[in-house]
Amino acid sequence: MFKALKRWWKYLGAALSGKLEEAADPKIQLEQAIREAQDQHRRLTEQAANVIAQQKQTQMRLDRATADLEKINGSARQALLLSDEAAKANDAAKMQQFNQAAEGFANRLVALENEVAGLRSMLLEQARNADNAKAAVQQNSMALQQKLSERQKLLSQLDQAKMQEQMNKAMSQLSASVGDDVPTFAEVQAKIETRLAKAQGMADLTSTSVESGMLEVQQAQMNAEAQSRLSELRTQLGLATPSVAAPAESATETGTPATEPPTP
């Protein structure tokens, strides 16, 4: 039972993490990553500064101990010289006093020599640590600069991706139905083209009918003018107007020459 609950809890956590990842804005996530990298570089720089500060402090302690060593060494030498002068002057009290002082200086000299040796060893170790810290800061700085230079490129790619997604969405809406009550773009286009073709067909029919009527009127007018002209010619020739014109038309169609009217 406990294993099942644990497994379910892990599954739920992974599902929620996936949902959050899908809903997260990549631009905000990029800024968070850059900010985290900058904070990490700042912490690394502070740690490196502490390591270098320890090296500086050890160097100052070594310099001070070295100066004290030289000073104590000089004092011990001076005490021995004074003790020797007192011995030559047969001044036992002064000789003893200077010998005790020389011994005190010698004890301090030994302690300072040990301290200087320890500080020098420590300084070498801290110098290596400081060099490593400087190298780490430099490498991390280069990595941070590279991330900063790539940020603009990633933001540009993100904008391009968003634009392409919007374009894909718009193109899919043009070719796919957006609802039961809303026609597609292709359906609307076909409907409009059908109406246009039908309207153009009706216009062609109307134009043909009008032109046909006009031609008939023109032909009737020409026929009337021709008959009037023939009537005038017959009157000039003194011919009678024929009652039926069919035989003449038949003769003309069969190739039989019609009787030519006499020349006046």
C-alpha cells in the first residue's frame, strides 16, 4: 500500500511538473536561467575574493613576522656584543644581564623562525588556491558572457517560433472548419464562385436575347426597304406587282434562269 501511494505521488508530481512546463513562458524561463547564472557567478566571485583575501592576509603576516625576525635577530646580536664588552670590563652583573637578554631574544627568534616557516608554507597553499579561484572565475565569466550573447539569439528564435505558430494556426483555420455553424474559407469561396458564374451566365443569356431581337428588327427593316425599292423599279418599268413570289424563288433555287424584264 505504501509503495503504491509513493508511486502515485511521484506520478502526480511528474504530471504537475509537465503541466507547469507546458504553461511556462520560455522567455521568462530564459530570463530566470540568466539571472541564476549571474547569481552563481557573483557567489563564485565572492568565494574567490575570500580565498585571495586570505592569501593577502597571510602575506601581510609573513611580511610582519619576517620584519620582526630581522629585528629580534639584530637585538640578539647586540645583546651578545654588550655581554662580551661587559666581560672584558670585568663587569659580571652587566655580562649576566646581557646574556639573559640575548637568551630571551634567541627564544623569540626561534619562535619567529617557526612562525615564518609555517606562514610561508600556508602562503604557498593559499597562492595555489587563489590561482585556482581566479581561473574558475575567469572560466565562469566566459561562460556567462556566452550565455548573455546567446540570449538575444534565443529570444529572436522564440519570436520566430511564435510567429510561425500563429501562421500555422491561421492557415489551419482557412482550410479547416471552425465550428458547426461556421463555414470554412473553401466553402465560402466555392459559394461565391458559384453565384458569380451563375450571374455571368444570366448576363450572357440576357445579352444574347437583346442582340437577337435587335438583329431581327434590323433584318425586317432591310427587307422592307428592299421591297420598297423593288416596287419603285417595277413602277418605273411598268410592270405589275406579282401576287406570289414563291415560283421565282423556286426557280432561282433550282438554277432555272428567270425571265429578264425588257430594257426600257
